[in-house]
Amino acid sequence: MKWKKNLYIALIAVGLGLIGTVYLFLDKGISPRGIGALMGIASGLIGMSVSQLLTLRMEDTDPSLRKRNEIERKDERNLAIRCRAKALSGDVLLWAVVGISWLSFGLGAPSWILLLTAAVFVAKSLLELCLMIRYQQEM
């Protein structure tokens, strides 16, 4: 538990460091996209870490909450639900990539975008096939 707290504190420090880096190099000619990306990464790290630290604090102050959360994480039914949700979200994401590919084709986007979306589709399909074969051999 202590290492989790230290990890989240370190991630907050990294986020603050990224914000400091943006302000140090603001007048050095960094593109607005780069500034936006750094600020987005920094705010995401800080927000996630603060929420996780608050969750850890709540679990520290209420042992019954910690025990209940641990049971829910290890429960077979909840594991099956999470696995099913991950599989469905993967399928939805895959079809979203296909939709983006068709949309970019219709809008006349550069060909590298079409190739990238096709590569993502093929990579996800191959990974799914390899994992199916592996899990069939294990079970």
C-alpha cells in the first residue's frame, strides 16, 4: 500500500514538472500543440494521482471499505463481468477505427491515415486470434 502512495506522489511530481517545463520553455518557440499535449498529460497525471490518493485514504480510514473493495476485485462474477466488458469495448473500438477509416477516405485524408487505421484493424484481429488459440490450449 505504501508503494502505491509513493507512486502516485511521484506521478503528481512528474505532472508538476511537466507544467514547469511548459512555463520554462513557453517563449522558446514550442508549438501550441506541444504545449497543449504537455499540459494535457500533466493534468491527466495529476488528476488521476489525486483521485487514487483520495481512494487510498478512504480505504485507510475505513477498513471495511478496503475489505469490500478487495473482495469485489477478486470475485469471479466481477472478473467475468470485467472481461466481458473489455471484450465488448475492444469490438466497439475496432469498429470505431473502421468508421474513422471510411470517414477519412470520404473526406480525402492523406493515405497514411488510411494505412494506419488498416494496420490497427489487422493488428487487433491478429492479436485476438493469437489470444483465442492460446486460451483454447490452456483450458
